[in-house]
Amino acid sequence: MKRFSIPSVLWPAVVLIGMCGQVEAQVIVERLNYRGWDGSYRLRAGAYSLVVVPEIGGRIMEYSIGGRNVIWENPDEYGKTYPITKVWHNYGGYKTWPAPQELWGWPPDPMLDYGKTNVEILRGTGEKPLLRITSAPSLETGIVFMKDIELAPDGAVTLTQRMRNISGHPVRYSLWDVTQVKTPCFVVFPVSPDSRFEKGIRYSIEESRSSDQFTVYDGLCITEYIGKVGKIGSDSNGPWMIWFQDKLAYVKTFGPMQEGVEYPHGGCSAEVFTSDEKLGYLEMEILGPIVELNPGEETALVEEWRLYRLSQPVKDKGWIPKSINGMRGKGWIE
């Protein structure tokens, strides 16, 4: 992996296709002040934009098309940084936690959650710029997170999340992607026909069992955000989880569950959390297998993100199967 420096605020990566070297698009990396946080980074390709804020844990705070950001941000925390304490600060955005949660309780380790991160700008696939985000080291858990983030000319994001054991003894954790998204919305993922859970769903919060927010229909788990706290999980093989709002779809794709290994939170690979209406966000969560790492070893969880404009708005739950069939027909999802 090649490193390079930025002589100014912009560095364009011109991606060529075809024998004649026709220009397809530019992927550009910029330094900027984002919402009051200096030293932030933007990856930009045409109408697509992704922003990483190193000052607050290397969170992704924007993934947008045409200026429309799907990521939820907490305006009460704009531009704020805090001393490292056990007080949790809900900035919003995407971040990585270790799982299972019962190993650390609450709140998450502040070094991993909002400690200042290191950023390297490397040359990734096809000479595109790649942001490598390295978390502050956690003495509490004995791990460090590293995230490689690439934006393609067509707006696709490849997110490689890695966890390394920096302690002097074995550690046993899973990688846990927690992405807060805007509401109102629908979120859907396939449930496994061979699930260990009734109807493919584990109710992490018992009250969610009777909640109108969560429905299983035709092999799909559908969450309709209605402003109530709730949490579900599933042993879904994916390979996708989709957020719908009006005519926009945000797709997370991830690999199938591995056989013969343990997954956190009772065996879940995918989870959805809904906040109350005061904050008004939903969490799309992907989890990897629990892995025992010896000192110096690491494990990885890879996702791809995409944004798609739909020809018809998703107005209610009944529109979701139609939208999914349409997206399959276009080759957008499997």
C-alpha cells in the first residue's frame, strides 16, 4: 500500500477505464472543518460525499448523494470534544465497538468510541485514495481498531474494519459496526429460514416483541421507525441491510455467517436499534464472529455501502417487497 502526502487541500485520483483511457470520474480527498471539527476529511466523487472526523473517534458523519446525508448527526454535539472519561457522548454517525456488550457493559470504552484517531492517506484499489483510520489504543480491552475506507467513482464505499490485539494476553471479541441513520425510515434485511430464533428474530428488549415497529413478512424483517425505543437481532446471512426513505435507498452488504463459530448477543449477525422520538435515530448494526486473538493477531469485517435513487418512493411497508424486487432486477442487490 503506497502512501502519499497532500501538498494542498485537494488530491484528485483520476480513474481511467477502457483501452483508450477514457476518464470515468475523479475521487478527491479534501481537508475541511466539518461542523466545527478541524482536521476532518472528505472523500468526494461527483455527487457522492463521505466525511470522516478524526477528532471524535474517526466517525463517518456524512454519506450523501447530491447533498442528502443518510447519516444521523446530533446537532447538540457539533464541534465539541471532551476529556477522556466514562461519560458517553452521542455524536451520531458510524463507529465500531467490540462485542459482546456484556463484556464491557456501558458506556463503551471512550478511547475507542471518541478518542482522537490517526489518519493515513494511502493509494488503494485502482490508485484511488484510501483513508486508514487507527483508533486510540484501549488498555481496558487490549485492542485497537483500524478502518480502511475507499470511495469509488460510482459512490460505492468499501469499509474494511479490523481489530488487533495489542495486549500481552489473548482477547476474545467480535467487531460491531454501529451506524446511526436518519428517520423517518424503513430498514429491512432477510431473515434465515433456518434461524435459531422464532420467526428469525431475537428480541433484545422484551417490549419490542409486541411493538408495531418490527414485522417479519415474506422472509424479510421490516423495521418502521415510529419513535419508540426498541432493539432486535437476527442470525441473518444477509447479504444486505437496506434503509429506505422516500426515493432513496442506503444499502449495507456484508458476508454470510461463518459456520461453527460463535456470534455475539445470542448469535446475532445483524441488529436494529430504535431511539425515542426526542433524538429520532435508528441504528443499523452488523456484527462479525467472536474471535480469540493472541497478542499481535487481528480479525476483519468487510462491508460495502451504496446509495441508490429509486424511481418510486417507499411510502409504507407494502412498497418494500416491490422496491427490493426492482433493485434485484437492476442488479443492485442479490
